[in-house]
Amino acid sequence: MPKYIDIHCHTNFQVFKEDYKDVIKRALRGDTWLINVGTQADTSQRAIEIAREYPEGVYASIGLHPIHTGKSYHDEKELGEGGAEFTSRGEVFDHDTYLALAKDPKTVAIGECGLDYYRTEPESIEKQKQAFIAQIELANEVGKPLMLHVRDAYEDTLEILKKYAKVKGAVHFFVGTPAQAKNFLDFGFMLSFTGVLTFTHDYDEVVKAAPLDMILNDTDSPYVAPVPHRGKQNEPAYIREVTKRIAELKGISEEEAASAIMANARRLFKI
């Protein structure tokens, strides 16, 4: 069993097109498993294709990111150069397409899905909610956990989950308040923390208060590289820095933190 796991990364993105094998090799050699997360139908399919290349240790989560339900900014790391089709209109969630992806044995979660109000026009919020509900219902249908993306929308996200979700999941890249953290934990959702912990103390109290058996970690690579890799492109091998920081905040050894996080991930994602 590996020591570390990155439960949310994007080596399926265009920025890793030429070197994803080397990036994944570094992770696996560093005793780290990973879950590649889709943000649209094509990146979800790509996550599965990459996972199929490895007998173990590389998995996929499939879903439609909330910002991709409508017109939004173009991210070259995700989509590569060009991508006018993305900026001109959003993807409409297609149940049958995602059901086929969800049924793949390499798929361990549904998402990243949720709500993102950061760059959102008011009229797009309803599109986000409908796509989110559809993915919750898909997760219920296939019995796989949710991989949540939430930004500036924790209360609305939890309200929808309480109404529709029959499965649990993880809130990736959690940056909410202690009260918001408690609400998700009380509802049975795990919290996943990123390299942000290594360069700000804003979420120290959240980590300290969260039960060890409800904590996960992720890199969200290629974004948000942790100290001492700030300024570099992030990758799954750097998850150890997040684990180390969680251990410091919990007052336990790195080994104990890593073991607990791995156990939590295996329990939630059935890997």
C-alpha cells in the first residue's frame, strides 16, 4: 500500500500532454497514488484513458465543473491554446454520456461538480445548480461518491446536497470557515486540503478541529504548488508537503497523517 494519495489532480489536462507519464512516474515512485479529475466530457474521458494505462494507483473522477456550464474564461493549462468553443458557450450536462463514463471500473467518483460563484454572472447560477443536481443524481444512481468543487457557495451547496444526495463525498480544496467546515463534516462529507496550508495560516483552525478520519489532501495540480515548490507547476508528487503540514497542525507524525489520509481515501473511493 502506498504512503500518500493525491485525491484531486489534473494530469489529464493539456498542460501535461507531453509529460504526464513522467509526472505520474514521479508520483508512483514517490509512493503516491492519484485521482485525475475531469472538468468536462473530454477531460473526464481523458482521465479514464490515463487510468487504464496503470494496473493500480491511478484513478479517475468524471464530471462537469460548474464554471463549464456557461460562458467563462479560457484556461490554457486545462484546454491548451485556442479553445474558442469553450469560451463561446457552456457544456450542457448529458446524462447518458456521463453515465457511460461513470460506469467505467477506473472511475471512483463523480465530479468535480458543485457551485462556483467567483466569476459567475447571476443568470448562470441556475445552470450550475441544475448541472450539480444532475450529477448528484448520477452519483446516487451508480453509487459512487461526489468530488465537490465549491467556491463562495458553501451554504447553497450544502442545501442542495441535503435535498438530493444519497451518497457522500469530499469537498476538494476546502477554504471555508470553521462553521462551514463543521456543517459539511456533520453531513458526512470529508474535507480535502491543498498546498495553500503551506503558505497561509487562514485554515489552520479548520484542520485542527476536523476529525483525522475525515481529512483528505489534494494538489489540484497543475495549480497552487506548495512550499517549497511555489512558482513551479504543481504535480501529484508534491502532495507530501501538504501531508506534512496537516501532520504539523494536528500535532502528529507525518507517518500517522499519511496513514490516516490513505485509509480515508480508500474508504471513500473504494480503492
